[in-house]
Amino acid sequence: MSSSGTPISHLSTFTCIRCGLTVSEAAPNAEARTHCPNCLAGKHGPCGARTHPIAVAVLRDGAWMLIHRCTGCDHLEAAPVAEDDNQLLLIRIAVKPLAQPPFPLEHLAQL
């Protein structure tokens, strides 16, 4: 269902602004889809620019949220991860802070 309470049709589609994939507007759980399940990019409604996935957050109930930054206005927004989202990209985004810490890893040996 959309935020207005009306069901999202699985026949309605959009073309991904980044990778060009034709995507159903409905996620597998029938919720409105906010990003491409292939590349995880989206389109920011207010300014129309592409959104780029920058992080994942895990809610207290264990649900994952994908954090996007708009490439046009720098607005941040969170969207639920859908079951058909690219799992490899989600994991790469989740571990990036651990793989690229803001300090040399050798400093950990001194702790």
C-alpha cells in the first residue's frame, strides 16, 4: 500500500535513474518501492535528482533501513530494505566503515 492507503499495482513500473532497469513500483511486500533493487539508487521526489545509497541502519526490531543521500540537494532519507534488494551491495555498504576506518588499523595493536 502507498502512504495514501491505496494498493500499489505490481503492473506499475519505473525506469531506474542510474542503471536503467525497469522496476515494479511495488516491492515484494506490496509496499511502495523507493529505490532500484539492482543498484539501490533512487530518485529524490522534491528535486528530481538521483539518490545514492550511503549506509544501512538496523532498527531495534532488526529491520534494515537503507540511507540515501540526494546528489542534488544532499537531503538524507531512510527507506526499508526490500527482500529483493541486491544483497551483495547491501553487505558492501554495511561493512564499508569497517573496511575503511578513519584511522590506521595498526593503531589498534597499541590498545
